[in-house]
Amino acid sequence: MSFNSVSEFLAMGGHGLYVWLSYGLGAGVIVANLILPKLSRNRLLAEQKRRLRREETA
């Protein structure tokens, strides 16, 4: 499939909304899969540090 202009490319033969939303959703899932585990790890490490400090003072 070839397109004669950028607007035709973005329209994707009348299916542009579906195509671009699908790409956006896919990119969002990939980004979430990269960021959420790091946030969870940081939260776990902070919790462990707090627990260690409490045990040392007790």
C-alpha cells in the first residue's frame, strides 16, 4: 500500500483512528511494563530499609 500524502498515511484508508489508537495502546503497555517493575522494586527497597532501621533501633 502506498500513500500519496502524509494526510493519506495518517488516515490509513479510513482506518487511521483504529490503527493509531492500537499503536498508542501498544506503546503504552510497553512503557508500563518497563516503568512499573522499577517503581515496585524501589518501593520494596525503601520498605526493607525502613524495616532494617526499625530492627536496629529496637
